[in-house]
Amino acid sequence: MAWSLLIVDDHADFRAGVRALLEVGDFHVLGEAADGESAIEAARRLRPQVVLLDIQLPDIDGFAVAERLAAGADPPVVVLTSSRTAEAFRHRLRAARSVRGFVAKAELSGECLSALLA
């Protein structure tokens, strides 16, 4: 089964690389967003099954975006990512009820993301 996906990150090169990486696997990238507000709008418009969401965005952080997405109708599955490790966000990740999981950018792959979604 192919998952529909929205990629949210403020670095265009990272978004392009992740798109190329995931589109060869079980993912269909519907769109990209560079900040939290754009991510919320794109998720409402595109209705992806999954949002790959950077924690550190220029306007609002990924945790706040995930909460807002979870409050909507038919919310997507949210997987957070960061160039930092999970340990850096340990307490917030444990408390985050609106996210499925976390993948460090250095470890991101189609297989890793698929395993989180299984």
C-alpha cells in the first residue's frame, strides 16, 4: 500500500532529497511546506495520510503543528523529524499524543518510516 505524504521542513534541499528518497518506495508525496502555517493549510487542502514534520520550523514548532492537525477532521498520522536526536526532545516526545513517532533526519529512510506506520 502506498502512503500519501506531506513533507514539512524549512530547508528546500532537505525536502527535495526526502521526496526523491521516499518516492522510490511506498510513498506518494502530495506536497511540501516550509513552515507550520503552510503545513496546516497544505494538510487541510491535500489530505495526506502522513505528515513528515520537522520539529524546528521558523514560525511554530512541529509539536504545535501536530496538535493543530490532530484537532481537525480525519487527522493525518504525524511523524516528527529533526537533525537533533530523540534524546533532545525526550520529554516532549513522551507527552506528545498527536504524533506516531520520531525519526532523526540522519536515519530517515522509506523502510524506517514504513516501520513506524505499520
